[in-house]
Amino acid sequence: MLIDMSPTIVARALVVALLAASLTGCSLVKSKAINMVGDTLAESGSNFATDDDPELIAAAIPFGLKTIEGLLVESPHHKGLLFAAASGFTQFSYAFVQQEADYVEAQDLQKATAMRLRAKKLYLRAVGYGMRDFDEEISGFSEQVRKDPDAALAKTTKKHVPLLYYTGAAWAAAFAIDVNDAELSVHQTAMEKMLRRALALDDTWELGSLHDFFISWEAGHASAGGSMEKAREHYFRAMQISAGARVSPMVSFAESVLVPEQKKAEFEKLLNEAVAVDLGKTPPEQKLANVLAQRRAKWLLSRVDELF
């Protein structure tokens, strides 16, 4: 699920970018060179997703994201780069900023608070790039989705599912961090409808990842239209689609549903099963995501006495 910023790709990108920057006398050549770099970065396959060293990846990703942002300054309408920025900032913020804030909170509340503020800013940066990407293809989308989400989303198709997911998830995550932000609060419906549109278009995308979101969303809004029963339905569907390839549905269900329902035995059983998943038997492209999910499962298990 993480974008590819392998050292080889980035090094190649920088060489071409530097060459392009030197071509001040020929803007057309410069533009073509930058777009070539953008195509390379945007279309390359992921090698980060197959890594099992989260710290290494956390240190490497920011350099790649800043490379993308630098190229977008020169080629602001490049759809591939816009998508890479939207998806990259969403994933980096969730995996390496917001979750880390949870882990350090007990030892340093001030640091955790600062990290969550940073996560919110990164999520909103992702939303900005996602909306720009939509506007390149659907004129006025970013404005219309805020005013009339049904009309705007009716123009999207299955090919838009990844962008709907990363943009909508980043928007919702920013709001979840700061529910008192009035500007975000007013767009709750648009956030939800973006993700429901993606779900309706292709609920099997990325082995059911959309259902992971709705496990948390339905459970978190149980008093405002959501329900624990719907959260359960999304959990079972995610497990059906992923067929054991992903650990995160189990962790999300345990944290979002079993904790509020205070089902300690079921919570411990499910998370121990998550930790016991043999990652050598899961798809290589799910390795990093599964390592991170197992890390959160272990952290949750260490807090059983606090949670129940």
C-alpha cells in the first residue's frame, strides 16, 4: 500500500531533474524531462510494501515525497504525480506519524499531541493533492464535492476508486484527529460519501481495504447513524475478500468494536490470532502493512488492563 520511492528510482529522478533544471534555454525540453521523471515515479511498482523494516521505510519515504512535490512545482498538472502525492502523504501520515503518536502518548503526552497535529497537516496536504488530481479530470470537482457531493461523485467511475479512497480517507482522518475543527466538521458527509462511492464501485479493491475504513467508521458513529452490526459486516467482508492475506481487519475490528463492547476474551483471542499470522505465507506486497498491523496488535494486547 505504500508508494515506491526506492533509492534507484529516486536517484534516477534527481539526475534527470537536475539536468532538466539546467535547460533554462529550452522550457519545452525541460518540461518533457520533468514529465518523464514524473511518469517514472508515478508508474513504478512498490518495493517498500515488500519490506519488513518499518523504521527504514519511515526514514526513506519523506525524501521521496519531497521529490514528488518538487517535480509538481514544475509540472503542476501531472496526474500521476498528484496521485502519488495524495496516496503517499496519506499512508505516511497514518503509518508513521499518527500511529506513532499513539505509541508514545503514555510516556510523552506533549509529543503525542504535537505528532497528531503534524499528522492532521499531512493528511490535509494529501487531500489537497487528491482534489487537484480530481480537478484535472473532472472540472470543478473539488468545489462541487463540498457543495453537492452526490452530483460530483456521480461523475466518478471504477478507475477513480484509489483516488477516492486516499483523498476521502485522508480527509476523514484529519477530522478524526480534530473533531472541533469547524471547517472539517461541515464536510463530514462529503468525506463519507467519497468512501461509500469507492465501496460501491469496487469493494474488492486492494483486497478489501475499503472495508477496514468502514469497520472503524461505523463503530465510531454508532450513535449517529452507524452501527456495530454494520461494522461487523464490513469486518467479515474484509476477511472474506482478503482470505487471510491481510492482518489489519482483525486489528481494526478488535480495537473499534470489541473494546467498546468490552469483550475482553474475544479481543485477546482475535489479536493473538493476528500476531500469530505467518507473514511468510501472505503475499509479499502485503508484508509491510502486515508487519505494522502486527505491531499495533501487540501494543493493544499490552494495554488490556487499561482497555478493559
